[in-house]
Amino acid sequence: MAAFDFASLSPDVIIDGLESVGFVVDSGLLPLNSFENRVYQFHDDNLVKYVTKFYRPQRWQLQQIEEEHDFSFELAEQELPIVAPLKIAGESLFEHQGYRFAVFPCRGGRIFEVDNLEQLEWMGRFIGRIHAVSATNSFNYRPAFTTQELLYQAKNIIKDSQFVPAHLQVPFFTILEQVIALASEQYKAIDSIKQIRLHGDCHAGNILWRDEGPHFVDLDDCRTGPAVQDLWMMLSGDRQQQLLQLDTLLMGYEEFHSFENKELQLIEALRTMRVVNYMAWLCKRWQDPAFPRNFPWFNTEKYWEQQILMLKEQFSALQQPALSLQNF
């Protein structure tokens, strides 16, 4: 298997891989904004644009990537605007010199406007349609949103990295453990909530908008979890603004799929899982040369001081009443 940090993934290797499945690359490789994988736009000798994704080695098992592709095809077959990988001779996942890769049609678009209520209602309908399909089956290999992985294992990754400066370790890990304990306790409510297949990383940066509406270009982070995971990252601003946004999202969502209001009590626990796992992700990936280049603010004393403040704010947020539309 190729090196974990893409050290041997040269342009020649990428082009050779594409040519091995029948593409004639007639342009340079334009790198797109992706750090977990390596993603490039190119066009062939007919000037047709494509996007290729080379998966980070050792991140997903073969069955997990295949399940991601199958989920894409299932949604696309229901005429949902998901950009699914291309099938070549019946296959969508290929391997070249230890790297697994896929090729997608190129679909552009503009950034989704999180403060645009008309677009939010449209997104609600879009996600409701996705969940109506995803709830009819389940993943066998993709992981679920769990506190064990996204909080406790993440904490151990941060600790083992030894990146936290010695004089900040006590305040940092003290508040981190308090936040993890409270979020884990709140996330126990998941036991009474139906879990379904999700996009998993549904924020504005993963949504492209065209005149005909939104579309997703990738399902790389799809997991099993509560439906609210695909909704809460589109909320912003103060509590009243979030309630208005949530009401708008659910107005569209419930045209296609029912939503359990008790899921709203999971939002801050899910937010905690995201921010703690993000710190761990940066620690875990720091050996990849792309990360010091693109995240120069990470692993500085100021960064860890800011994380202590952020965790204190999150601890406070976890103690606030959950969002509720009952009195809105």
C-alpha cells in the first residue's frame, strides 16, 4: 500500500492511473480543495471536464468505499442531484500503484448561502428527499457517529501527539475531559432515536448551488447517525436566528421525511464531537506535508490557548436548553 501521506502520488502516477482506465488526459491536473484525499480536475482529448479523487491510503476499507459509491448510485437513481462516480466496464473504483481512485463528471456551482431562507428551505427539501431514500436501507461497513471514536479516541490522539505545550496541558485536558463527559452523557439520547444513512459532513462548503438548485459532489464522509446531523451545520447566528433557520429547514424537510423533534437535543453533543475530532484530525494528519502548508496556525501556543477558550464556550453551550420550535 502507498505511503499514508501521498508522498509517492506524483502527477505521472495520477495520469498513468487515469490512462489505465481509458482516459486521455489532455490538460494539466488542477488541484481542488481537499486535504483528506487528493482531488484533481482535468479534461480529456474531447475537452470534457472530469474530477478524479485519489483516496487516502489506509483510511477506509475497500468495502467502505464501495458502500459510499453504492449509496451515491442509489440516490442518483432516485433523481437526486448527487454527483456519483463514473462506471467504466461496470466498475467505479480503481487501483493504481497502491492508490484507489474514482472519476466523476465535473459539476460546478456557487457557494450555498446559509443566510438565504429561500435556499435553506430548498436545502431542507433536498435533505428530506435524501433521507427518505437513505432510511429504507442501512450501511453494513460504514461507521456510525459514536462518542467512542469522535470524542474518546480523538482525545487520545491529541494526547499521544504531544503537541499541546507542557504548560497548557492541565488546563486543556481538564476542560476537554469535562466537555467530553457532558457531551457523552447527552448523546446517550441517541439510544431512543432512529439512525439512518447520512451525508455526514453537510456544511455549506460541501454544497454547490446551480440555477436548478443544490447538489452534493462527494459522499466521502457518509456514516450512520441521527438525521439532525445533516441539518445542524447549516445553522448560524444567535439563538433566534437559528430557530428561524431551523423552522425554515424543517418546513422543506418534512415535505418528504418526518423529523423527530427530540433529535434537537443532540445538536450540541454532535457539535462537540465535530470540534474535538477536528483537533485530533489535524494532529493525526500533521505528518502530511500538505497540512503544515495549509494550516500554518495549527500547533502553535496561540492555537491551543484558543482551543481552551473554545472548549469553555462549548461546555457552556452544552448546559443551555436545547433548541426547540414548540414555543417559537
